[in-house]
Amino acid sequence: MTVSVAPTGIKKLDEALGGGFPRNGISLVVGPSGIGKTILSVQWLAEGVRNGETCVYISTTLPSEAVIAYYGDMKLLKDAVDKIHWYDMYISPKDLIPFTKEKILKIFHKVMPDFFDEQLNLKKPIDRLVLDSLTTIEKIVGDISMFRYLGATWIRFFHDNKISTMLIEEMDEDGKKMGEMRNFSEATILMDFMEHQNMHMRALKIVKRYGFNHPTYWTPFHIREEGIIL
């Protein structure tokens, strides 16, 4: 069985992923602050927009207006920024109480009423969605088992609605965390700062890509006006 893909537009990365991230699947990007996770995610959305897809970005940290201000004039977004649907997800612990499936899914109607009605029916298709980042939600939930339940419930919801989803998680300061959603993702990319020949550089590697024999080595990358370049 061949699984269709949602390409990033980054040629070498797409080749290493077997064409791109799995279509209608869950992908996870993990790395420390400032490594380029957000740029990778909006580059993926911009590629979708150029292919005529409906793309959504949800920020749980910086206001989406700030993300647009930082990256909107870069070449990677210049012809796509106004076609991406930008949302902010600001929730408090009381928004999750009582901690039920219905309660934690209602958030998507609250955040995206243009796409989900009060019964959580999808009013119009979403082809690609980025949630940047789940770490903020994890801190709000405060309990790891409850967070995993929330994450698994959201992931099932995205699957049921056939939304290609990219989740972003922050790496712990000690660099040991791979993301709590790693066991639920179909593709996982780790991004980090590396030392090479006395130089500090950015690099990424594919940790997991179901259904494809991907490379597992670190690949250096640069951030340019066009976005991430391997």
C-alpha cells in the first residue's frame, strides 16, 4: 500500500521522507527554542497553499500576528502568508475541566469556529494543520498521563477528520526529551544545534517515518530567505 504524502517543498528532506510527511497523518517536530521548528512548519504550510490546499496554523505561544511579522516578508511566505489561516490558542486549566473527551475537543470550536461547529463537525476541509506548540498545553495540563490522553484524543480527532497535522514540541534543556507524542506520530523529526569542526550549526535527522526506509544520520541545514535549505 502506498501512502500519499504532503511534501515540504524542501527537495532533500522530501526525498529522505519518501516524498514528504504522511498525508492525513500525524508528524512531530522536536527541538530546542530557536532551532527553526516554526520556519519548517510554515514552510510546509506554504507548500500546501501553493498546491491549492487549505492550511491552518495554530499558535499556543507567540501571537500569530508576531509569527507573521517575523516571517511574512521572507521569500518562503511572501506569496502564501495571506492564504494561510492563522489562529491563537490561549487556554487555561479551567478550559479543560472536567477533563473529558468532549471538553478537550470543544477547544477547536472555540479557536476555529470558521472550521468547526459547536458539535465539532468539520464545516470545510482542512488539508494541513500546524499546532505550535504542544509543550505549552503540556505545562497547562501539568500531569503527564492526562496530557498523553489529551494528545491522543486530539490526534484521533485529526485522523478522523483526515487532516495532515504537524505537531511541534520543545526539547528539554538537557536535550533528552523526544516529545511526549513521539509514540503517536507517523513521522518524527529531531532538530538540534551541533558542533562540527569547531563550528556551531543547525542539523536535523529523521527519527521515524512509518512505511519508508529513511536515513537516520544528522543533516546540517541553513535558514535563508527561502526557508530551510539542507
